Amino acid sequence: MTFDCLPHQAGAIPHLVGLLDGTCGDPAQEEAAGALYSLADDNSNRLAITEAGGIGPLVELLGSRNSRARKHAEVGLLPRH
């Protein structure tokens, strides 16, 4: 499968980062954290997550009562090889 535009090029990452605060509800927070985890497989997406200010909110999720969002944040912050 090929894409004409990658997620970071489409501007999706800042919107996902914005959902991490939980103001749109736990399901949105969980899905955003999961999407960022999946996107972080690509180095350019990891850079875009960092540039969008995503590291701080992901770190904050490590202390969240929302276990699914916390788990996505845990694995999303791990280094990839």
C-alpha cells in the first residue's frame, strides 16, 4: 500500500497530540495515544510527534487512570530499532 501523503505531512499528528489531554473523553484519548504509538514506527512521524509537543502529554499519560491510554503511552515512548 502506498500513500500520496504521510500522516505527518497531512497535519494529523498535532490533532492527535491535542486529544491526549482527555478533554474529548477517554475513548478519544485512548485512540489518539494508540494512533501515535502506531505512527511512531516511522522516524519522520516520531520527529513530527516531538515537534507537535507530544512527548510531554505522553509522559503525563504514564500517570493516567486511563489504563489503555497509559499502556499506549508506555510503549509509544519506548525506543524503536
